[in-house]
Amino acid sequence: MKYYSTNRQSPKISFKEAVIKGLPQDKGLFFPEKVPTLSAAFFEALPGMALPEVAYKVLQPYVAEDISPVALRQICDEVFNFPIPLAKVEDGIYSLELFHGPTCAFKDVGARFMSRCLQTFAEPDKPITVLVATSGDTGSAVANGFLGVENIDVVILYPSGGVSDIQEMQFTTLGQNIHAVAVDGSFDDCQRLVKQAFADPELSRDMQLSSANSINVARWLPQMVYYFYAWGQWRNQQDTTTEVTFSVPSGNFGNLAAGVLARQMGLPIKYFVAATNLNKIVPAYLESGEYTPAPSVATIANAMDVGSPNNFPRILEIFRNEYENLKAVVKGYWTADEPIRETIKAVQEQGGYLLDPHGAIAFMALKEQLPTLQTDGIFLETAHPAKFKQTIDEVLGADIALPDQLAVFLGRPKQASHIPNQFEALAELLQEHHKIHTPTGN
Ligand SMILES: *Cc1c(COP(=O)(O)O)cnc(C)c1O
């Protein structure tokens, strides 16, 4: 399988090259040249299949030329080693709980898969430095995903004082090959520094830099796996005449793009709902046909505060830019903060299910639209509610417990370098790291 750029101005390359490069030269997104379809026998067996087996079957055609069957099996066993249960919330509405991984958010799946791919590709005398900017959640997922992976050094830039305490603990207390760097600036400044590093000829001459950004194919493709797995679990509970809608809380739209690709591979999903907070670029596009990126607005579902969704071109690619076809399958929904709070409280009081602010939006979308769509609904519960403890505690008037994965970080000493918002400072820091971590010493 080769990968082309959605802007079509860069050459086709292998999976391995696409993972290491991250982004094509022409600033498009890498996309598989063929979308393989899975057999009827696969879908028949799916309801009884274990998660790592589903992962292997779905991902194998995308990586076969660069990762051997044995290595891929091992990667799938390691990455998908936590449960992804489908919980019934009420009649016809199910929650796909993607928060049982090490950092309690769905980003664990992509970050862990990407780290194992890079580990397979890295050579001892050619270590890879993964450079990533974070506003919070990506940093923890990437840090945990890459922790202890040989020949890979991870440098995480974050806005000094601009992430929550628990988020900061998740990537500054790990040690080993994970280095946190607090920047005197905003998240946008961090992203700008990362971009500058990738464009710098001296740095790219001296070291192999890679990005763990959410547009990387190795983070994007494995997200398909849980749509298949969810469908299998849902089928186990349902007769065969019912159809299903997936509601996806969306920011950069990688998650939804993965679902749409899974459908393209043959997974019988009737509709999707693109559910957003006030950053409603895509729902507005589905309504009016006009695509207008805007500066992001801060909300209580902050992992979705994105004004220019960088994975959306992949969805357009799958629908070949045919607006009517896209609209027939993908519905839009958006909401402000206050109804999210009310929903979290009401659902907790009525049935005892605790939603996080992101999953709550996707749940609300199903409540509104299922009567029209006439299907069952599965919403993606993308993070553990305790990751947003302050909001949830305020809404419920309670003091909810942290899961063990998060509680272990409390009280551990934080370690981070601190740099001014200047590229020279970052370049110097990277060169220093590189000297220390290259075994030959040159
Ligand atoms: C990143 C994130 C999202 C948005 O996912 P995209 O793939 O960027 O659309 C939703 N919920 C949570 C909790 C997230 O961390």
C-alpha cells in the first residue's frame, strides 16, 4: 500500500515513510491509495472476535509492506491490551468507552500504535526524536505511548502555566526517554516552534525528527479498529434488522475520519453525527455548504476547541468531495456549554451513567437525532470524566474519585526544562539532547 497526498503535489510513498515524515511536503494529508474491503466472513465472525484480532485484520492491508505479520501481531497485542467495552446507557443508546487506557482518553490508541510502528522503523545508530506540541491531552497520550521505547527520544513542548495540573503531571513525571519543555508562550507558540524545527535545515541534517501530530497516519488508521469492535459488541446485543449511527465528539476530526474509512471498508454504519461544541465549523458546513475556519472558542469540552479541523480533508477525500453524498451519511450537531452541564447532571441522576463533557455532546446529538434517523446509536466516550474533575465536581456538587491511572501521578516530582519563546532556545536544547542520546557520540 502506498500513500498519496490529498493535495496531489507530492510523490506517493510507503507507510514507513509516511509515518516518519508525518506531513507531505505540499501540506496535504497522507491517504491510502486503495481502501481495502473486508470479506463477508470477517463480518460474520466479528461479534465473537477479540480486540487485538480485529486490529490485526483491519490494519494488516495498510502496513503489510513495512511490518511483518509477526511484528504486527505483537504490536496489536501490546496496543490493544485494555478493554473497550460498549455500555448500554438507555434503550437504543450505547457508550463506547474509550477511556480505559493508560491516560484515560481515546488518544492512547493512536499514540501507542504510532510508537510501536516507529520503534519497528528506528535503527540503533539512527535514533528518532519525536517532537510534539501539546495543549494537554496529546502530550500525556504521546508520552505514555512512547515511554521506554528504544531508540526514540520524545520532546514535548507545552505552554508554561497553560495546562491543567493533572495533565502536566502526566507528562513531566515519567523520566526515561520523555522530556517535557515548558515554553514561555501559548499553545500556538509551541506549535510554531515545532513547525520551525521541522523546517530548519541544520536540525534535519543533524537528527531524524518526527512528529506525533494527530494527522500522522499511524495515529489515524488504528482508530478504525474500535468502530469494528463496537459494531461486533452491538451485534451481540441486537437483532440483525436494526441499523446503527455513530455519534463522534469532534475537534480535529481524526476520529470521525477513521469511522468513515471503516465504513468504506464495508462496516455497515448507517449514519454518523459530527458532534461539536461551539467550534461548529463542520456542522455549519453540513448545514450551509460553506466551510469557514475561525479562531477557536474556549469551552468546557476543551479537547475539541478547534477552529480549523486539520483532519477534515480526509473525510472529503473519502466522499470524493461530493457534498450531497457526504450530507446523506454525516449529520451535524453542536451545542453550547450550559446544555452540556445540564445533560451530565440529568443522565447521572436518571440512570447513574457519568458522561464527560465530550461524550455528553455526542450523547445529546443522538437524543436529538435518533427519532429522525430511526436507528440505534453508539456514541464515543472519548475521555474518563475524572480528567475533567473540576467541571464534573461543579456540575454534580460532588468530589468524584480519580481512576488509578491518574491517581498514581499525584505527588510525583515534576521535571521540565524551561525555555523562552524563541526558536534558538529550542534548537539548542534539541542539539544537546541529541548529543546525549546518540550512542556513537557524534
Ligand atoms: C482529542 C479529543 C477529541 C477530538 O478528537 P478529534 O479526533 O480531534 O476529532 C474528543 N474528545 C477528547 C476527550 C479528546 O481528547
